[in-house]
Amino acid sequence: VQLVESGGALAQPGGSLRLSCAASGFTFTNDAMAWVRQAPGKGLEWVSSISGGDGRKNYADSLTGRFTVSRDNSKNTLYLQMNSLRAEDTAVYYCAKLFRLRGVPGRVEFFQHWGQGTLVTVSS
Amino acid sequence: SYVLTQPPSVSVAPGKTAKITCGGNYIGSRSVHWYRQRPGQAPMLVIYYDSDRPSGIPERFSGSNSGNTATLTISRVEAGDEADYYCQVWDGSSDHHYVFGTGTKVTVL
């Protein structure tokens, strides 16, 4: 499994960026994917996820509708469109493959594989 | 939203045992997963479903979960275990959220 993020850059407050994550080594279409970010010197924060089958999307409440996750299964690529960027969005953004364990009680889902991350800096 | 609390730091001598706790309300009723993040690197899964190890993770890593506390135990600690460790659960009560703990820095003395 390989996940390679790109698209991180320096952006102005209020600006936009699109991150990409190229996936290989597994059947991308079938698997849920996610974005997780880490601000400098801080902990991990889940940003968004998208399912493999119906493409259902979920977002962290704190994003207030500014980010949009999508996927192109024909290109094995995950995207994160980031609009109205703020200084507090400055972070390393990781792409991750989710894995859901079946046949067990409750919902058991975790981040099975991670990319190396791409740095987004929001500053004037 | 669901909150997971970890001690900021744990120090341990080589060859000894490190225990990293993850506190949450009735966390024992949820499945807990653990990640290791070495300096400058991406996180990596070390324990899933409370106590299972992915392939390639040594048996020195083990996990438990009961009541209000989940624990990651690292036996026979090595210098390479020095890293930040995060617990994680899925929070179905708040619209499909994945919650991470606050993180614990393990220092090998």
C-alpha cells in the first residue's frame, strides 16, 4: 500500500488549495479513505472521510463547510478541496486508508495506512 | 463530542515497561486503536481492536481496554520506541467522527 499526498503550499488567508492523494497497492474503489491533519506541535485531528461504495462523505464539525472531500476511482486518487482558508488550517495533512473490521460487535474502524503528509501553510 | 485524555509524557528506561493510558467515558464499551508517530514521520498503526497487532508489530506491544481506561503497554522498551502515541475511537454519537486522544510522548531514558 502506498499513499502519496501532494498539493500542499503556502496560501493566503481566504484562499483555496486542493490536495491530492495518489493511492496504489490495494483496490482503491472498495475502501473508505480519510484526511487527518496535524497542526505544528499539536496532535492528530480527523478532517474528513469518504466511503468506498456509495461515496458518502463526512466532515469534522469545526470545518464549517469550507472543505470538500472527493475521489476519482478511475485515477485511484483522493482529493480535499480547501476553501476560505484560515491561519488555523495550517497543518500537515495526511491521507489515510480506513479499515472496518467486520463480524465484530459495534463499529470497529481505524486508519490502517498513512501517507507521508503534505504541508499547508496559511499566512499573509 | 467524545473526549480521550492521555498523559502528556511518559519516561521509561530501556528494557523496562511503559504503560500509556487513554481515558474516556465508558471507553471499555468502544474499540480503541493506537498509533505511533516517530519524530518527523507519519503515524503508524500499532494496535487495533483494543489488543490486536498488525503484521510487523512486535509482541512487545499490547493493549487492553476496560471501564474508563484503555492502556497501551510496551514491554522491554527500546530506543526506537521513543515517539508520540495516540489512541483513537470511532464516535457514533456525533455523526461519524473519528476521535484521537491528546497524545503521549514516550521518552526512553
